[in-house]
Amino acid sequence: MIIQIVEDDRTLSDGIAISLVDAADTYKSEYTIADAKKGFEKYGDDINLIILDLNLPDGIGYDYLKYVREKSSVPVLILTANDLEIDEVTGLTIGADDFLTKPFSLAVLRARVNALLRRSKMSASISDTENISGKKNAVYETDDMVFDFDRLVFRKGKEEIFLSVNEQKLLKIFLDNKGMILTRDMLIERIWGNSGEYVEENALSVTVNRLRSKIESGSSEKHIHTVYGQGYKFE
């Protein structure tokens, strides 16, 4: 298991690696976006989690997040010194899976990292999860789209779609419960769990909008419908 740490503060980077010593086998520390991209090209398929600072010497961490999301659904935890809602919304919109504001407790960091790794493992084995109606499925076809949860390959026409861990879980829930109105509370519990982890109020809306933009882009067919005052429905 590899965790990539993209943080220009070498002392903090080393501290993160030490505090997470039991979470991974290998840590790859990168201090610039350019180095992070080179690292991703070298061992991207083996990366299980990326911890990404926003303020880097050669740009903003969002640039690297965009690069990663074009190639992979690996979980990304953003670190930032900016305690602004717009920063969190931007990160979630681009495809981050979690967000942590500096200064932070290393205990909280470990909890967030472990939660993301658990979600990632759940996503990898999501085809074994039963849906509400008791059915099991792994491959779904809708219009020109194919969603293969066994191999975690998602396609719209000939184009591969890269989904974050939370987007994968949301899509699986929708596909397993087509035509049913799913409440916001139910979706939040199924995606983020009910273990007391803090979830921003707009995190679900951002995740739904990102999934919607990926599977409905360029198509007149709309699948994800907002049921005002209740939740969402996939048709």
C-alpha cells in the first residue's frame, strides 16, 4: 500500500509519514506539483491515497487534483491553511474525498486517512454488497453507459469515466434502487457512514452534481432527478 504525500513543508511531510506509519507500507513524499505528477506517472496504479496540500511552490494543489481525476479515482485528502468554505466547495467539486484545515491534530488526520482507506476498500468490494431489495449486481448498462463495479471501470460511449470513491458509492446506490426516492439522510449514511464522522452539509449536493455532470454530459437524457423536499431519484 502506497500513500503519496504532496506537501512542500518537509518537516510536516515527515511528521505525517511518521504519524501514519501503520496505515501504509510505503510513503512517497513530493514537494511540488511537477514532482507529484512524475511520481504519479511512475507508481500511480499502486497509490492507495493522496494527501495533498493546496499551497505548493509551483501552483495550487487543485491543479494536481484535476490531473489525478483525469486518470484515477484514488482517494484524495486535501490539506489547507485556508479556512474558507469556497476552498472546500472547490475541492469537493473537483473531486476531493475529504478536506482538513491546518493546523490539525495528527490524531484527526489518522482518523480521516483510515476512514478514506476503509471507504476505498468498500468500493473495491462493492459488487458483494446487497442493495435494499436484496439483489446483487456488478455490471450495469444504461443508455450508452457501462458501469463495471467488479473491475471498477466506468464508460460513457467509448470514453472512460473516472469516479471518486464517494461518486462510485453514490452511483451504486442509485443503480441498485432505480425509480426509488432516496432521502438525503439515507444517502449520507450509506456513503459516509454513521460513525460520527463530520460531513459538511453541502458534501452530498456537490457529490451528486459531480456524478450528474459526468454521466449526463453531452446527453439529452437525464438520469438523476432532484425530488424537492425529499432527496433524489435515479431513472
